[in-house]
Amino acid sequence: MTPQPNGNGYLSGSNLEKVLKNGHFAVTAELGPPQNADVEVIRKKAKLLKGNCDAVNITDNQTAIVRMSSIGAGTIVVQEGLEPVIQMTCRDRNRLAMQSDLLGAYALGMRNLLCLSGDHQTFGNHPNAKNVFDMDSIQMVQMVTALRDQHAFQCGEAIKGQEPRFFVGAAESPFASPIDFRPYRLAKKVQAGASFIQTQLIYDIDGFKTFMAKVRELGLHEKVYLLAGVGPLKSPTMARYMKDNVPGLRIPDQLIGRMEAVGAPWANKSKDELTKEDKKARSAAWQAEGLKICIELIQQLREIEGVAGVHIMAIEWEEAVKPIVEGAGLLPRPIV
């Protein structure tokens, strides 16, 4: 399916699309809606992120836990002057609900969409819920681009009136099993119509370089904008847990060792001996090193051909985004 630009030459006219198409190194961040209906949580997070990224992902019941809806939270983000990338999973909606929600999202000012399969419900707080999976993420990409480019619903019926024009993205996990298949699965998403890709967190730069070499061999870097996922580590415990328990995530022992090294001044004290001040100082040291590592990773990723930007996942640590972007030399963000 050939993407069809509108009269101004853009698919959606979103800020993220303009930044990428004008050759700037893009920065997206992530905003997790709360497990309640408090609008101020969204506004506070939006204020922390505004001006420090080109768009912000609004997660859709991440980890299969009930949260404020991505479209509801995205509406608040638009009001705060920040551009959302709404996420939508195949887990929770059939194709009727997806298309209906997307019509509403577009009417409310949202222009970017990330199509995801979604974490299985057994991992969340409603493990007995029935999933939907009416279609997979690749089929969703096809459906959404058809809404835009063919002015038609998934059933083939024409849209009579304004069609929803989204800048459509998908996700990729370069180190998920089977690893050798990942570039080819990425190719399927590109062929389906994805215009941008956001990856799982990247800590293994050498391994990612191997992945990107295959991406370039397939010519995908010339067909899609690839944003590499990065995120600050908060502690060596967090790093080890992620390494051992998050599928498709590689964290080199060298990085874990760096996190452990900055905590060395407190390593000989037992839990009972650590004072509140000790714990605060150790946490600050770990976080500072985590920010430093994240900045270094961004600088290395910028040197890899085919990487068009970064997606910063500072989960429930929105305060970290500005020092990361600033430290990586990516401020101010371009105005296009």
C-alpha cells in the first residue's frame, strides 16, 4: 500500500512526522496514565516532558493493568500543548472498536498512532479477563493506513466525510526470539504501511549494530524511520531484574558492573546499618550513573546508520527526560 500524503505533502501533518521528514534526529518520550481518573497526574507529567521531546507515547493499559485510557489521557496531553502518540493494543478491542476509537481520537486532535499486540492479560491485574486479538499488530497497521489512504473501513466500505489521517507506527524488539527473524518481521510491518518504528530498550550496542546491518541490507532504513528505545537504569537491582526477566532485553554485565561500582561506598554496610541518608545518597549515585549511561547510549546510537531518533522510556521517572536529552545535546528541539 503506497502512503498517500495530503495536500501539504504530509501523511498526517503531525509534529513528529515533520521532524522526521525534515531530517532531524527525533526524540519521543513516554507518559504512563495513572490507575485512577486523576487528570492532574497527566498534566504534571506533560509539563515535565513539554519542550523536551517531539511527541510523547501514551501507553494503553501497559502490562495489562487497568489505567486511564490512552485516548482520554492523550486528549489532556493535547490540551497541555504536547503532541501524543496514542498506543493501541490488539488485546482489548475488536476491529469495530478500534476503528470507532480512532475516529474519535482523530476528532480530538491526535495524529500519531503506535500499533501493538499488547501484553497478555495473564500478566496484569485481571488475569481472568478474555482477550480479543481479533487481528495482530501487522493487520492493524494495514487497517489504519487503509482508513487514511483508501478512505475506507476495514470491511471495504467507503468513509463518507473526513478520514482519520494518522502517522502510523509499530514496535520492534531486536533481541526477541528468534533473533534472526526480527529484521524480516520488521519488513512485514513496513510493508503493511508503518511509517515509524520504536524499538524495545537497547543496552547492547554491538548486538543492535548487527541487527541494523541486516535492516540496511534489506533496505528498510530507507523506507521507515527507526527510533531506538533507551531508558535510564535506576539501580543495579533493577538492571539485573530486567536482564533476567524481560524477554528480548539484553543488558551487558559491564553496565550492571558500572551501576554496582557507584554503590561501592555503601556496599559493606548491612541493610540495618544503612541510614536514611545512606540510602538517599546511594540512590542518587545510582540514578546519576543511570542517566550518564543513557546519554552515552544515545550518543552511540546516533552514529548508527538508519537510526532516525530515540524513544526514551523513563518509566514513572519523567523528571529524567530533560537531563538525558540535554546531556545528549538534543536541546532545543526543532520547530518545524
